[in-house]
Amino acid sequence: MKQSLRDEIALLKKRYTKEKLNSFSAQIFETLIQTDAFKEAKCILAYYSFAGEVFTHDFIEKHAQDKKMILPVVEKDKLVLREYKGRDSLHLSDYGILEPTGTDFIDYSEIGLGVIPGVVFDRKLNRLGRGKAYYDGLLPLIDNAYLIGVCFSFQLKDNIPVEPHDYKMDCVITPNEIVVKD
């Protein structure tokens, strides 16, 4: 079931140009920056997007001037965090993702907001990732942060399959919908 959802979303993404997906991404971040969670956060966990994901580069660059931006780095079978220090401090990982260099960021309690990617989300605030469980290991460590899942409209379903270890979001934002915890 999970893999068929991942396959379905991959096919749906192919219907859109990179420019259209970037336009949708800009709409998502216009909504996100209006949230109290964003306005109050001094330190934000985000991710440096790659092909087909909600595009985060402009958001990170714009807000790194006044907020500490933390990005994940894949190390073996887990994510470690590092502070974003500008585009010049990024290097291309083995997975083809630009990741920050430098020392690991370990003060998880400082993170007030997490901007979280996913393949599919549902209206119950569940998240389905790529299947490597990287975020399943990271999210419990930042349990005081407000978690916002970002996705395109076609990535939001009514229900998705979940496991006991799956971590719920506090909010999910698409270009034209915002779902929040009751």
C-alpha cells in the first residue's frame, strides 16, 4: 500500500513542470510565513529540496538572514543536523542532495519550527516518507518543535497507512489548504 502511494505521487508529479511546482511551493511558503509558529521561531529545521520536492531554496535563503536555519545531512542510516551558512557552504551528497558542511548541530531544544517534507500526508496529519525512516529517527528528538508538513495538493489524502512509530505533524500546508491539529 505505501509503495503504491509513492508510485502514484511520482506519476502525478510528472504532470507538472518544474516552474509550476516552484509556483506551488511559493504559495505554500506564503502561507507558512503567516503562521504564529514561523513568526515566533528563532531556529528552524528545514530541508534543502531536490527535484520534485516542495522547493525550499528561496525560503531558506530569504529567512537565514534573521532566523537560524538548520538542515539535515544523511550520515549512514540517520540524519544529523547542521546550520545553514549560505549556499557556498553546501556540498553535493552521495544522494544528490546539497547539504551543509561544518559541525553537527545538537541543541535540538533550540528548534522552534520544523518544516518537514514527505511523499504523502493525510488530513489526520500523518506523514509517509520515502521509506528510509530518516525522519522517524529525527522527529522524536525535536519533540518541542511545531512541525509543519509541506506538500503539493495532490500529496494530501484523507487517510494513509501508518505505523506506530510514525510521527504526526502539527500542521500540513498545501498551495490551497492548511490542515491543523484540533
